[in-house]
Amino acid sequence: MPRFAANLTKLFTEMPIENRFSAAAEAGFTGAEILFPYDIPAAKLARAAIAAGLEIVLINTPPPNWAGGPRGFAAIPGLEERFRHDFDRALRFARALRARHIHVMAGATQDPAARTTFVENLTWATERAPHASLTIEVINRTDMPGYYLSDFELAAGIIAEIGAPNLGLQFDTYHAQAITGDAMECWRKHAPIIRHVQIAGYPGRHEPAGGEIDYPAFFAALDASGYRGWVSAEYDPEHLTENGLGWLPRG
């Protein structure tokens, strides 16, 4: 059975974030991810994670203003210096939190030079932090209009072109289902380059139960494939988080 992490940006939001670690541990999670931890001292988050016995498995590169702000800068021509400044900030936080992965956000752009910019920035980042695990994520444009990386073949091609051992694919079943109509088949096709998985129900991005994705079958497919990474619950609970955890395998 996969190892499950709670996305503490989305789950247990009825309490302060420093209390969410212990709540997640009590619910049965063994890891946690935080999308944008930058407004909270890293030492405070690290202490909360250690006290709860949770590993922090992923953070995103900034943007600093997620509410209505830009969705990253890595693929946006002309913002290379901004991306590199923000990446160094993310790297400092990841080290302090001992975070396993850093998700490098491409940003929203349709500029013809976006692919070249993305490749150059990712190449720089993989060389800048050779011991850090970096991921890129394919995100559907209905939920995030204009997001550059909205195609799995594009992502796979970029990862292959760069060829860095510390760069892989972050696979979100919700986005895979929205884009391809078959998250399971998409997983099978791209499994060799996937190093982090996120789950949510489709449609609706609520609890990963019911809907179009057969999660018991998906978890079995992860086991059968030999996947040893984390599976993060990144969804918007319909009610209180703890009331919707019937999907979480126990023991």
C-alpha cells in the first residue's frame, strides 16, 4: 500500500497550520506537503512536523501571492532572474524543512519562447541543486487558465531533453483525468518518470472516492508497478476533513 501524505494547505484548514501536522498524524497520514510555506518561519513548521512524526514531502516554488497572483515563473520569458531568485528561496526552505521534493511551477504563458525558457530554467535549477529532487506538474487549463504545462507529452519531452537525474514528473490524478479522460492509463504511460503522486476526486476535486477514478484499483496499480514514492491527498474537503477520511487505507 502506498505511503500517504496530507496536503496541509488544503486539509484540516479548520485549525492553525502548526496544529495540522498532529491532526494529520492522528488521522493516519505519515507525511505532509505544504504548497506555499513562505509566510511562516521554516523552523516553526519543522518543529511541528518533527513533533507529529511526519515527513514533509513537497513544497512549491513561490509565487508569494497565491490568491489571485501568478502561478510561477519558470516558463515565462523575461522573468528568468525572478525565477532564479524565487528558486533559491524555495531551496532554503526545502533544506530547513528537509522537504523531499520541490515542485517547480511553470506559470501561465502562451509565449512561443516558453518551452526554451522552461528548459533553460529547469536545467539551471537541476545544476544549482543537484541533490534536490525537483518535479514539474501538468495542470489543466480549466482550473488554471493559461498554465503553460498542460500536456503530458510536453512534460515528458522536457524531462527527457534535460536528462537530469533529479528532475521528474509530479502526477496529479485529478489533472490527468481532466486532460486525458483516463488517469489510470496516463499513469501507466508515464510511470517511469513519475516521482510524486497527488490525488483528488474527479469531478469536483473533493475526497478521492467515487467519481470517475477507481482509487482502490489505482492504489493497487501503484503497488504493482513498484512505485515507492508518496501519494499526497491534495483535495478540497466537502465538509470537515476528518469526516471525509473513509477513503484512507488503514494498517
